[in-house]
Amino acid sequence: MNIFVAKLDYKTSVDTVREAFERFGEVSSAKVIFDRDTGRSKGYGFVEMPNDDEARDAISSLNDSDIDGRTIVVKTSAPRN
């Protein structure tokens, strides 16, 4: 399942995001999106978890939780059209 993670602190690393989700199960990929021109984080990213039950558990547990002093938003990622 592809998971959207928003409202990340600009200093939050991909490792921090990965570690938060790995508490719930296997993470096949994690990424934080960076601005191409400035190199600064855009404050959101994506996590891919192969097990949907673990992913749903991570979403419900991590949504509105705190990472690096920011309350994050976690939800199922809508597929691109």
C-alpha cells in the first residue's frame, strides 16, 4: 500500500520517516520529496508497505502523531491519474 505523509518538518529525514513506519511492519520504500531548485524538503513524502493490514495499522497509529515536533498527517495515497 502506498501511504502519503504530510506536514513533515523540513528537517525530517527519510530515515526518521522509515523508522516510524517500520515499527508496524516491513517498509519496501520511503521517500521525502525535495524541491528541485532549492534542495529543501517540501514537507511531505511517501511510504510503501507491502502488507495492507500493517499499512492500515501504521496509518491509524501515526496520523496526528508527532515527528520532530510536528503533528503529521498520514493517509492512503491516491493513485496518480
